[in-house]
Amino acid sequence: MRRHLVCIRRVLAYCGPDPTPSKIREFLSRIENPSTYNNFLKSLRVYFRDFLGRPNVIMTFRFSRVEPLPPRLFTKKELQEFYGELDTEKERALFLLYATSGRRRSEVLDLELNQVDIERRVILPNKASTTKRTWYSFFNEECQEALREYLKVRQDPKRGGKLFPFRSAYRGVIFRIAQQKTGLQITPQSLRFWFANEMARLGVPDRFIDAFQGRIPRSVLARHYTDYSLENLKMIYDKAGLKVLS
């Protein structure tokens, strides 16, 4: 509400106490930042539509399209620095699983123990995902070793069967201490983005990267003429030789 008041005061100071649509348009045309423009327009809609009951004054205005900033691609050296500040086996295993599988944040946190074959380094689709055409995912030897170390000390008081049991409050602050120590805002999404770019750099075709990351194939070639068997996907993954810590 305070933000709306600040915006409305600025508009009225420029346009007068009873601004016309043309005067409002003149004011908004001076704003270059699309996000700032949209904030003013939101406040104007609240003021004219909800407070004054005069929606016709503002109804012809449209929000500006805001292009999202591309995520930052962290270097391998930065990932290694960040990893060095992770102080539990759980976080180290979680970090490497995100970085070397490329799966989404929630997908990794929701993994069941029986979905992860540590010896073969395979993440198996759960029953729900098989109907959505989710393929196998994999992780590298670095992650395999980290998972083995983590499982030696893993605790699951609720015995829910999750690979990474977390209290719901903690799920939103994963890696927070390492972020504070390094100043690097590396998140599960950052690691998913890094995985896709690194696998592409290592020569893996896009359709297989999509499969590793659980995305539905986009092209006819990918959908109908690509071998997504466990054996073929595993061979392609291993051939890439993905490394994080070396």
C-alpha cells in the first residue's frame, strides 16, 4: 500500500489532481524502465478502478513486457570454491547431484531412496513420471562418492523414505551458508543451467540434454527417431565425461 501511495503522489504532482488519460500517458512515457512503468500502472489501476471507481481513465493502458534477465553461468572454478564451503555430507551430495544430473530443485528434493541406483549412477523415473515421458537421469563418479559418504550419516527421523529428508522450512534456504561465505548466489537452478551448458560444451546433442533434464523433446527427430533406452542414455552421459571438482 505504501508503494501505491508513493506512485500516486508522483503522478498527481505531475498531472494535477484530476489527470486525464493523455496526461497520464505523457507521464508514463518518461519512464524508461519497463518494471518501473508497470509498478506505476499497477498503482494507477488500484487508484482509479478500486478507489475512485473510474476504471475508464486507465482501462486503455497496457503493461510493458519485461524480458527476464538470462541466468548467470558460473565457472567451474566458482562451483569448486562454493563446494569447498559446504560443511555437511548432505549438502555436498545434494550440490553434486544437482550439478551432475541437471534435474530441477523439487525433483531432487522429492527423490525416494529406491529411485537412486548408486552403483550404476542412475536416477530412475518414479511411477508418476513414467506417464509424463520422463527419462532416466544420471550422475557422475564425484557425486557417487559424495552420496556414499552422505548415506553413512543420513538421518531420517520420520522414516519417509526421501533420499534427502528436509524440514519444510529448510527447503527454501539450501546452500545459504555457502552463499554468505562466498558471495556466490549459486542455487539449484544455477546448477541446472550450468549442467545444460557444460554438457553442450562437451558435445552432447540438445535432445539428450533435454532427456537428462526431464524435458519433453521438442523436434520430430527427438520425439520419434531417438533411442532413449537406459543403455544408450548412459553411454552418452558417460562418454561426455562431466566433471565438477576437477
